[in-house]
Amino acid sequence: MTHIDLAEEYRRGQLFFDAQDFAGAARILAGVVAEEPRHLSARLLLARAYFHSAQLRHAETELRTVLAQDPVEPYAHLLLARTLERQNRPEEAGTHRRQAAALTGGEPLVL
């Protein structure tokens, strides 16, 4: 895929996400991330799509990859906390929730 094609697919994934077709967005964005694994915006949007479509293990994997590349990404910490909470893993979630709070100075982030 060319850079232009990837950009168009990312925009298409964003449109599906905005239309709340989270599973459709995930299918599109997974292709973008496969082609461009260091594209953190696409990977984070993919994680959000997985989260909102209840594909929690996939969301967790993507979020851990984001945090491996950018450990100070507060939104990724918060979304990982929510993902872990939904998997009934509150202790692990608390660590990421506190990290998100520390990185934002306690300012609330909206999922």
C-alpha cells in the first residue's frame, strides 16, 4: 500500500469509528497498523475500536504496544485501565489509572 492509500484507509477507519461501527473500524485499522506498525495514532484508534466493540484482549494488546513505544501516553494508560477493569483485573487497572492521572496532573480524560 502506498502512503496515500494508508492515509485514505486511516481516514476511512476514522469515519467508521465516528459512525460507531467499531468492528468495521477495527477491520480497516488493523490493515493500516499491519502496514505501518509505528503509526501510533492508528494503533490507538484501533485499540479504541476494539475496546468499544468488546474485543478486550485485542484492545489490551494494542494498548500495551502503544505504551511500549510511548510510555507517557496518558490516554493509552486510561484506556488500558478501563480495558483491564472490564476484564475484572482491578489491581492491574489501578496502576494504569494512577499513571494516567499522574501524566495529566489529575485532569479527567474522556473515553
